Amino acid sequence: MSAPIVHGGGITAAAAAFGGSPEDWLDLSTGINPCPVALPDIPARAWHRLPDRHLFDEARHAARDYYGSGEILPLPVPGTQSVIQLLPRLVEAGRLVGGTDDSVAVRDNRIAVTDDRIAVTDNRVAVVSPTYGEYARAFASAGFGVDTVDDLASIGAGHRLAVVVNPNNPDGLIWPAETLIALHDRMKAADGFLVVDEAFGDTDPALSLASRAPQLSNLVIFRSFGKFFGLAGLRLGFAIARSDILALFEDWLGPWAVSGPALSIADSLLRSDVSPIRGRVNERCAGLHAVLTGAGLQISGGTALFTLVADARAGDIYTHLCRHHILVRKFDYAPEWLRFGLPPDPAADGRLGEALQRFER
């Protein structure tokens, strides 16, 4: 059995190792907005009844307006295995046909050939890395060859699917829209798919390909709901793609994949004015940067929701912060990296700053 993928979070384990109760720790190990929005009223029927189609459609229409794209599917948060495992199935479905544009259509919940072309594949996928570990694991578990690449030029005609996280986690690397569109066109020419994970896209909507998606037939975009709104416990996301791909996803996930309360909350919040949320996130990011630079740490990347620091003493800093009951994210594959999530308020800034100042250089 393969080792578990390491994520942010894990306050319970940290408290067990370094003492204190989980409630007393300052968790800076995730990229989640630490200032969650106020929950809207949730109708009692959302808890009492199965999530009927009208509730699903209301959330989908709100997401369509929010993201600026036409074809959208609510789904469990994209980082879960249940969603990522849809992608190997998509490749296998597309492998049976000679293209993924007008040459295919959905019939009886599957992709069917509508012309004479047949695809040739060597069953390989590319994941631009380092990034989330679940993508590579899902494809490897499904029997695909996985190439972890560090640039888009390494993605070739032999790849049936490519995964790009934009902005990337954990380094915040951004790929310009036109660069990703060019990659999509290369993948399409080889009868392949491009998956762009925009989990951290809400803080800078101009980076998103969502508004371009209707013209990009072989593109799948994943969006996370909980990170930006500070409601990660909802486990909610959205897929943006052409309608026949979304029909496959919906069929494979089965009925009621998203809870009624989650759909109700999404419908309300996606229709609200999010500029105050964006402003608060930016304010908290500025506070974090002031603390880190004040402690002499080098900021090497990040997004508005997290900051990456590169330091040869990262392992010692991590342990020092844990002894002060502050959890940040470390990386086995990059031992000089630490990722800091946003402190929730100036008092937390002060707590982090004081702990860092006590670190023996």
C-alpha cells in the first residue's frame, strides 16, 4: 500500500506530538480563507429532503454567472479521489474515439463515435509538478503511465491528458491564459484533454479560463468553493467543461453527489458581492508578508491565500513553530520550503511574529 499523501491540516496529530489542545493551536498549514463568511439562511427542506433537481440547477446557474461560463456541474470538491478518479475514466472514454470535438457525442451515457477516426494512445498522462499528489496517484492506480513534468514544453503528443494547477500549489506559479490555450490546442490536435485546476482562482478572476471554456472543447476546469469563502467543510466544487463531458461526470458520480445544504449555501454566496471577501483576504496576506519579511524570511512564491518561504533552516523553523503550537506546511520533496497560510487577524500576526523572533539563528 502506498504512503498517504501529505496535506495541510493535521492539528490533532500535531497537538499529540507537541502538546496542547487542538483548539489552542494556530493552524497556518492550509490555503483556506481563515475569515469564513457568514452562513446564509438554509431552508429546512435542504436538510430534510434529498437535493432535488431544482436546487442543483439553482446552484449551477449561480455558478455559471459567478464564473462567467455556460456549462457547469456542481460536484464534490475536486481534490477528493471520487472526483479525480473521473479523469482516468474520461481518458478511457475518449480513447475509444478519434477526437473529442464534433466527432463524438453522448449516447446512452457514454461517448460514441460519429465519424470513422480511431484514436491511438500509449496511455500516458502528464502532471505539471510539484503540485497536488492526488492526480498522479489516481492515474497510476488506474494503470496509466504518469509523467511529472516541470514545464509545459515537456507535454507531448503521446500524452492523453495533461493536468495544470493554475495558480499552482504550493509555489503559486501562474501560467498565462494564452499559454494554456496553446497547450489545449496541442492536446486537442492529439485527441487529448487539458485539465486546469483553478482551486485558488477566486482571488484573481482574470487568471481563469472559465470565460474562454465554451471555445475550448477539450478543456476541463476544476474550481474549489470552500477555499475562498472559508467553508472548506462543505467539500464542494465545480467542473467547467463542454456538456457531454459534464454529462459523463454526472452519470459516473451518481445521484445526490452534493448535499442539499451545500447547494443552498453555494446558490446564496455565489450571487453575493464577494469584493469584501477579496479585500479581507488581501489585507490578511499583507499582514502575513509583513511578519515574514520582518523575521528575515525570503518569500519565494504563493497566492493571496498562502505564502511560500524558502529557507535552508525550514525544518528547524517548522519544529520551533510547532513547539509554540503554530502549524505550517512542510514538504518532504523540498525540505527548504515552508508554506504559510493566512493568520485570521492581527493578534495572530503578532503571535506568529513573536514565535519567529524567538527562533535561534
